[in-house]
Amino acid sequence: LSCDKIAMKKRLDEGGFATAPWQEFVSGDEPIREDLPFPVIVKVSLEHSSVGLSQAAIIDSKEALRGFVKKQIAAFRQPVLAEQFLTGREFQVTLLEQASGLTVLPPAEVIYTKGTKVPFLTYESRWNADHPDFQNSTVELAKLSASLADKLDHMCRGVFTTMGYRDYARFDLRCLGETPMFLDVNSNPGLSDDEQYGMTVSYKAVGMTFADFVWDIVGSAMRRITG
């Protein structure tokens, strides 16, 4: 579910969890669904860390979508998906199974700081230091209303439990208006003590160190083994 974006989207839909409308393309010749809202973002199904994502991945019309989908399928030799591009706030939510139960840590928010054409995490913005979009964002502790905080907590607990995740996870969400929707649900996200990593922002917000966080993950696994 974490490695295959299409399998993930299917499970989110089956579970009734909010996610942007989307369509899978295997050949690129599939009829484009009439109710697919534009603009869309085109993602390669089996890649991660923004591989395959550039400003060109934001598509405004069915005609442009057809050509770009075929280009990505040929380049990456795997299916792609097109989903409605959400323009609202973006959150990274970390969940941790502790001895006291499943904990949803305070969410982090991705704040875009450069005047890029479309603010999102492209491959260039993350990995290409020579590109104008490089480091186009910062990550901060999210400032949430009580209702939005409760909504994120409820949504993320539901996905973690329904999909059978264990130990820890990080979920990425963006808002359509005031409504959060899942972009990605990661069962084994990278671990880091980087101050600009959403997970780090979240565990430090509750007074944990990197060692504390890792030890809780180990403790969760050990409880399963030892009973």
C-alpha cells in the first residue's frame, strides 16, 4: 500500500477516506473520465521522493493530459495516475504506536516560500541545488483550529487502523477549501533528525528526541514479538 500509489488510492476509496478524484492510466489510451476535475497532477505509480514530478506534471486539459501521460508511461515503464491538484494547506501527520496506545503527533505544515508557478514539492525543489525551485518550502508546526485538529486526528487514526499499519507512519494531506484529503500514506517513511522534516517537527513538539522516537518504534515491534 505504501509502494504502489494506485493500490493506495483504491484502498482509500474502498475505506471511504477523503482523497482527490483520480484515474489510473496503463497505456495512455484509456478514455479520460468525464468527471475528472482539472487541473490534475500526474504521478508515477511506483516512484517516491517526488521522482517524476515537475511543474510540467500539472495539467490543465484533457488534450494535454493524454500526451503527458503517454510520455511518463514510456519514460518510467509503469502505470501513472492523474488526480485533482489540490491547492489548499498541506500537512504531514506522524502517528506512533506507544505503550499507551496509538498517538497522533502534532501535525507539521509545508509552507511554500518561493514564488513558483505552482507550489508543490517537485523533484527539483527537493534534490537539484542548481534549480530555481530548490528548497522552495519550509516545514513548521501547524497552527490549527480545534475543529481541523480533531478532523486530522480522526482521519489519520482511521486510515492507520483500517489499513493495518503498525509502529509508526506519516500521512501527507492537502486541503480542498477547508477539507483535508489524503495525498499519500507512508507505512515506513524515512527517519531523520532534520529540523526541516515534518516528522522531526512533530516529535520535538511533544518533547521527544530522535532517540526517543526511534525507541518507541522499537518498543512497539518488541511488544508484538513478546506479547
